[in-house]
Amino acid sequence: MEETERRKKEKSRRLEEESKRQREENWVTSGIVVKVMNKKVGGGAYYKCKGVVKDVRDQFCATVELMDSGDVLRLDQDDLETVIPKPGRKVKVVNGLGRGCTAKLLDISVDDYCARIRIDSGSHRGEVLDRVEYEDICRLADE
């Protein structure tokens, strides 16, 4: 029993270290759904509107096509926030462990602002990650 606990702790520590190594300041990437959170954009007309990131320039500036109006905006990632879909849908890991991989959203913990996901691609394929922060995952545009 002690051996099993030791292995679990070691795996958890290893995953946490790898997550820190993969964490970067920029998270915005093409093909994800984001929400405009800057009240000044478009005089407030675009506040809380969802859009699809079509292109990313200089790591932080995204070209976003709004879903409702079709308007195309150039926005800094600081003006955006990730969109979390319902459990069972696909997400993209935009920061931390599994960055750049797709995953399936298994569960959401609203009280803790975190989620449980299963990585579907990359070197961590098949791994289930608990307590992934909302900011680290985002709904895929084609889902």
C-alpha cells in the first residue's frame, strides 16, 4: 500500500513540474472559442460576445470572428477569456500540462473554477488530469 501511495505522489509531483515548464504567458491560439471581456471594445457593443480565433500574430494579438455578427476584430489576449463547454465536449489545452493538445472535458467544478479532462493527443494521450484551471482549457471552434 505504501508503495502505491509513493508512486501516486511521485507521478503527481512529476506532472506538476511538467505543467510549470509548459506554462507560458501567451495562451491564445487559432481554432478556439473566446469571449470578449473588455467593455471598451466597440464602445461596449462586443462585451461578452463569443468569437472564433482565426489567426494569431506576435503571440498575443488575435484576429477574432464574432459568432453572432460575423464582425472581425483584432484583439489582445488580455481582452479575451477562454470559453468552457459542457462536459463531454472537446477542448484545447492552451496552457500548462498538455499545452497544444486536444482533450475531452469530463467534469467541471464550478466552486473551484477547475475541470477534469482526459488528454486525447500528444505524449500525455489517455491521461486524466484533475483540477485543471478554467484559464488553461478552451472550447474548440469546430465542436
